[in-house]
Amino acid sequence: MLISAQVEGAAEADAQAWMWQLSYDCSEIGINGLSAAIAYYTFDRPNSGSNAASDTREIDFDMKYKFSGKLDGWSIRARYAILDREGVSSSEDLNDLRIYLSYTF
């Protein structure tokens, strides 16, 4: 099984990954086109052997707005990830911000 977050992913042998996500459609409170989500990932990888890698925890925040009217088909999405890495071959923790502007044909 493959679990892929905004930055991290786990496809190595002997890795264990978990994901929890909470999503909300803001049209229920009168903001049509806006949706939000938060996701929490854990990647538990082996500490030794050929598949040794850093364990990681990642939290992703996601907001997306789908335009309507004259801008119908356009959407904008902001994603922010917070990574906490530890263990074998550990590299620095990081924050990652991505902005997507999309048009659906």
C-alpha cells in the first residue's frame, strides 16, 4: 500500500503508515465553493537494514476555493505542510507552502 502526503510518502518495504483526515465543505455555513481539510500522517520506517529511513510525522492544512460566475472552472488551492523527521538519516524538519491555480476545461 502507498500513502502519500504533501511532502512525504511511504512505499518502502517494512514501512508502516497511517493517515487521519478531517474535511469540511464550507457551503454548509454559507461560503459556497470553499472547502478545508486537515490531515495527519505518521510514517514508521525500519531503523536498520537496507530499508532504514527516518520516521516522519506530517500535518497538512488544505484550503480550496472554486470560483463561479464569470470565473467558473477556475479554482485556487493553498496547502501547508509541517514535517517532523527523526531517526536514521534524519534531515531537518521543514514547513512547505504550495499555492495552486487551476482551470478545468
